[in-house]
Amino acid sequence: MADPGDNFVQRQDTAVYETTEPVLYAVQDGIASVTMNRPAFNNAQNSQMTYALDAAFRRAVDDDAVKVIVLRGAGKHFSAGHDIGTPGRDINKPFERQALWWDHTNKPGGEQYFVREQEVYLGMCRRWHDLPKPTIAMVQGACIAGGLMLAWVCDLIVASDDAYFQDPVVRMGIPGVEYFAHAHELNPRIAKEFLFLGERMPAERAYQMGMVNRVVPRADLEASTYEWAARIAQQPRMGLALTKTVINRVEELQGLRTTMDVAFGYHHFAHTHSQLLGAGTLGGQDAKSMVAENKRDHER
């Protein structure tokens, strides 16, 4: 019997990119700066950016001069999450894949989303979490949904006092973002509040919950982040790598990987369920409706 996807028509890629450099890379004094560079769209993550991040992290790992990696976002916000509405949304564009999953763009039904997100979201984030070099997320402004995934893969998070963290995707009918670390980054009861209400968590409360290492005034964010990075860069490379490996394995023993596997399956059941109900993969939501609802929730 033929695979139903064998004769499936390749979906049309209509993405129009506003930049050829969605990620900037620089090294100074043993510190690699990896900067998300879509400020006009609050650093929303399309595949162009995600693959560029992957390449930048690989570059930093391969460079013996780099001891520490700082992940940051250009402009007002760290990241508004996954790209669900800019001209550069490129979910139908084939890229040179980094895992052994097949091309998603010519696959039918739920297979398209499952395969794509296995590659660009869950798979890449797990790989970045296990980078052997220490990583620091420098977070200002919004860190929403997919932005959480990028902050959570980092070893340390330094946030400005105007930063906030949010995962509002339950309103799409989805149980949180793909790299589901909520119940490990937060107390389970707080994680439920965070997801059920979808409200913004200010940086100070995130610090109190143990999700953020340090909160500083916005004007001091860069200096404070790089001061920590410089101090870490003085430590021996192998000592840092082994220390990170031990703690990451402890997280796995505590169930982090299993939690994500379970959540990822439910996440894709939710996508398919929504499609069967005729609401599309995002439960009838789009970028404009999500922004509008976030604004209404914040004003309450």
C-alpha cells in the first residue's frame, strides 16, 4: 500500500524575510554573544532564525577561544515567541535538517507539524540545553511562549526589572510550549497558575520562584550579564562542562525528559484535534488575536 504522503503536493513557501541576518554573532574576551536580530517583530522565531541560532551555537562550541555564551535579543524585547504571523513565517520552507527526521513540508495531516516541531523546537532546544559550554540568557521586556524555551535552555537567566515571562498558549487549546519545562522551572502549583491563567509573570516573581538567577535595573542588564560571563570564563573549560553535564543529568533523573515527551505528544494531539474541529492548528487564534487578548488580560 502506498504511503498517503507519497502523492502529497509540496506546500507553497510564501515567506518574505526582512533580514538576511536573523542572528548576530560576536566574540570578545572568551564570551560569544548570540543575538536574535528581528527587533521589528520582537524577535519572533521563524525557522530562518532557529537554524541560524543552531549554527551560532555550533560555532561557539567549536571555537576554543569561547568559554561562555550569552543569548540575547536585539531591541525592546528578548523574544515574543514563535512566529505565527509575520511576513517571514516559513513553516513550509525546507531547510537542511539537523536531526534524522524527514522533510515535513510534503507530509499530510498532523505529520507535518509533528515532524517540523520535533526538529526545530523540541530537538534543537534539547541539544542547546546540553551544550558543553555555559550559557546565559540576557532577558529584557517580553519572554513569551517560544521565548521561554530559549531562556530555559540556558544555564543562567539574568533579567531586567521590566522583563516578564508568559505562556498563554492554553487559549489555543495547547498544553504549553513544546520544550515543556514548566513543572521543573516552577513549583507544580505555580506552573498550573502560569498556564491556566496565561498571565505575565514579572521578573521579580520569577526570581522568587527560582526561575531567574538575578534581576537588575534595565540600564544595568548588559553590564551585569557580562560581568557574570567574564567571571565564569576564568574557570577551566573541562570543569565547567563536567559540572554542567552532572546537573543536566540530575534534571533528567528528576523527569525533565520524560515530562517533555509526554507533553509533546499531548501538544500534537491538541494541534490535530483543533484541525478536526475546523479551527486550524492554533485553535482559531493568530498573532493579532493573541496580542489583543494579552493586552486585555494585562489591563484587568
